[in-house]
Amino acid sequence: MQIVVCLKQIPDLQQIRIKRDSREPVLEGVPLLFGDMDKNALEEAVRIVEKEGGKVTALALGSPKLRDTIKEALAMGADEAVILTDPAFQGSDTVTTAKILAKAIEKIGPYDLILCGEGSTDNYSGQVPSRLAEILGLPQVTYVRQLEFTEGGLRATRDMEEALEIVEVPLPVLVSVTSEINEPRLASMIQILRAAKKPLQEWSAEDLGLSAAEVGKEASSLEIISNLAPEQERKNVTLEGEVDEVVEQLIDALTREGVIAR
Amino acid sequence: MAEILVFSEKDEIAFELLSKGRELKEGLGLGLAAALLGQEVEGRSGQYFSYGAEKVYLGESTLLADFYVEIYAQALQRMAEEGGAQILLLGSTKRGKELASRVAQKLGAGCITEAIDLRLEGGGLVADRYALGGNTVASQVIKTERKVIAVMPKTFEALPLEAGKGQTVRLELELPEPRVRVVERRAKEGEAVDIEEAETLVCIGRGLGAEEDLGMIWELAAALGAEVGCTKSPASDYGWLSEERIVGLSGKKCNPRLYLGIGISGQIQHTVGILGSKIIVAINKDPQAPIFKIADYGIVGDLYEVVPRLAERLTTP
């Protein structure tokens, strides 16, 4: 089973601060890591290969910090990794990201399964899996919370709003997973040390046969006009005192606000 | 005339989008059309006219009886090309999101999913969506000629017209057999609960120590006439509550008049779902918990003392 797992390097969302006056997010110095559901996708791939044999290739597009970030994917059990850190790729949107990833997947070679998270933890647009499947001419099975192999294909349980939908599909196929599918492992120290020896390749736009004009910000389909924290005007009243007192104060306040009936 | 094309697998969402489309088409000088896809759909076209569709494309095929995104994307692409659609408005349901992305790729279009607002600014169409895990709201413009936008359900109000009529256009679609096959559909275990509709919402997080402690939370909710929601962990990791009760990025977005967060630290993945609350109350023993920053009223204290006392005071006159 040849599996490619696509991962996105994102800022640690808990560590983003907001400038009080301008409401701008501060991203400088915020550590980068892989999205939660990307790790679920990787975990699933590693479990499949542990059972069925084969190879897991981790694939990620992002800043040069990926050279560090990707080590976690290798430590978690990917057999090899490809990172796409060409400065020409910077500012890519879902259109150019899918284009670049598709080229890289074709260069990686024959595959049975492409695994992604259902969305990235930062923007959650969920576009890349669908776009990738379209470019590669693959069927797609999204929102998967359970996966098993059958003769010549796989059976997946999709987590839809009202129902679980069980589907069957032949390989090769692109699958996106939800966080319910598994609990990603924490790499052990030995695995982290071994990760350093695993094959890691770094490909540029040129390596993928793409010109700088076809990728990155210029070729992106979106323009971001503003990106600010939503205005939240809250009262920020802290109620202090013994339990009985604060409960009384709270009930008084909520009654005044007209949000509880007394 | 070039047009705005509306589609959702859920009629009520399509009606919301048509209602907004009526406003947008004036500013953009476009027509307003809707797509109906399925095995037999013609009967529904009248309702679509009554929400403002001037034209309804009918795509009827046994291959459209089940929602297969590849096939639906192909049918929708055909309709977009037939009428020269410049803007496709879809519902940002799970199916709508994957369809929007796949049809956008077919059309060479830029796409925005999970839009929470749409407006015309300087003659262009601007969409807002949450970014950076809900830390920010990004206002975005799509630069490609064709634009695909999936809008969150209930973003716009569905407003029927007094009288509406239009033209139906039946398209002969050449569709392939789906490669994916649904073998079973199973209703989700759990309950029919709609926390998005709750006027008062009590939410719990990791601060609640054990499943048994839910008892006092339900008592408080009963005293307030509230629904109970939660962060991701109590539902997904511990299974104490059904997943329909998760509030936040991976769950529901709620706009209650009163929200009470109990033992919730206030991670952005949860709080993005409560920003529309009129009043936010937080009870947490950690004074540094980020939830206090977005709270109107905060109690730094032990929830095991505060919650029972609050419930008691609310039930005894």
C-alpha cells in the first residue's frame, strides 16, 4: 500500500496574540506545527501500513521551518518525506497549493491512497482535498471517521451532519479524515532519533516543472482585504467575594441585562 | 445575461441564498438562477421562483439520486457554463463545501467556503470568513472571473416574494457512473437537539471532572431553561455528551442571549462558536483563563461550589 499524506504547517493557534489597538494578529515568533486532523491522517496511514505493508510518504508545503516541523511526521511513523519550501510557493492559496501538491504527488510515483485532514486547523476551508482529487482525476471520500480495506478497495464511514454514510470505493482514491478516526500517537524518543535518518527530500518549483508565475501569491485566486480579530465589546466584570455573594451579584446582573426571568 | 447561480442540496439554504442573491444581482447587473439536481426535481421549481429565481435549471438523472460529489460537480459545472454563471452561491454544509471546492476546480474558479457574510464593496463582491482558527475574520475577494462561494447556513434570511415566476431550463446531462458507492446510511446515535436555537446555553469543558458531575449541570440548565453544550473533549474524547452538543469550530455556532461557560478555558476553537452571544458568563478557577477576556461577567471560583448554589438560588424564589 503506497500512501501519500498531505500535511499543512500552521501557527500554534493558542499562541497567536491580538494587538489591542489595531486588532491585528501577531504571528511573529509563534511556533509552527501540523494541523490536528493532518496528524489524524498521518496516524491512519501509519496504522494501515503497519497492518497491510507498504510505505507512507509525508508531503508538506510551507516555509523553510518545515525542515524542523516535518521531523514530527517522520517520528510519528512516516517512512519518508517531501517538503516544498521554495520561496516562490509563498502566499499560495488553495488553488496554487492543490496545483503544487498534485505535481509533487505525481513525482513521488504510483500511489494507492492520498490522505488529508478534512480541513486545516487554521482556516478549515476544506478545499485542498477536493481540488487535489479533481486535478488527479480521483474519486474522493471526505469526512471519514472509520476506514477498512476490502478486496480491491476500501470501505469508509463518512460522518455527515445527520447520518453516517458507509461507502465503498476502488483504489486509488483520495480520503479526508475527521478527528474521530483515531488518536494520533506521540513519538517516543527513539522514534524521534530515528526520524533524523529517514529520507527527506526538498523540491523546488523547478523540480516540479512549475514556473514561478504559476505558483505563489501572484497566481493565487484570492485577495485578502483585511484579517482582523472580530470586535468584541464585552463588559469584563469580575465578580468577587464568597460563593453566596458572587452568585447574588451574578443573578442581579443577569436580571438587569434581561437575560434571565425573575 | 451572465448570472448568479444558486445551489444547495437543502432547499431552505438555497432559499436563503436566493434571497441574498436578489440583493446582489441588482448591484452586479446579473441574472439570478438556481440549480435543481436529483432524480425528480421539477416539482420544486415553483418554490424556487417564489424566492426570486428567474431561471431554474433542472438536472434529472437516476445518477443524481444519491449525492456523489464528483457527479454533482459535473452537473453543476454544466449549468454554470450553460448560463455563463459568474458567481456560484452554495450552502456551506459538509456536502456543499466539498462540492464548492470540486466544482471551483473544474471551472478554474477561486472559492471561499464557510462565508459568514457577503457584500458589495466598490463594485466587487467581498466575503468574510473566520481565519486563524477563529482568531480573526478575513475579508476576501476572489480574483478569478468565475467565483464560487459556500455560505454558512442561516447567514441570510429566506424572504419569499409575493409572486414569483420564471423559466425552467431542462438540461440533458451526460454523467458517468459514480466510482464511489453508498452501501449503507445509518442514522446517528445520539439525540435530536438543536443547540443553535437555544436562547440560553450552558457549556461545559475540561474543568468538569467526571461524568456524574453532569447532574448538577443539567439541574442548572433546567433552572435557566437552557440547553447544554460543550467543548470538543467532553463529547469526542469522553463521550459524556453527544457530538451534536459541541460548540465551536468543529461544532455549532451559537448566538444565545445568555451563554454560561463552566470549566472552560476559552480556547479559540470553542469561543469562535459563542462570539454572537449577547451576554457571556464564565466560571473558572483559573483567573488567567482566556475565556475571562471575552466574558461580560466572570467568576473566578470552584465550579463545584458556584454551580449548585446558582441552581439553588434560581429555583428558590
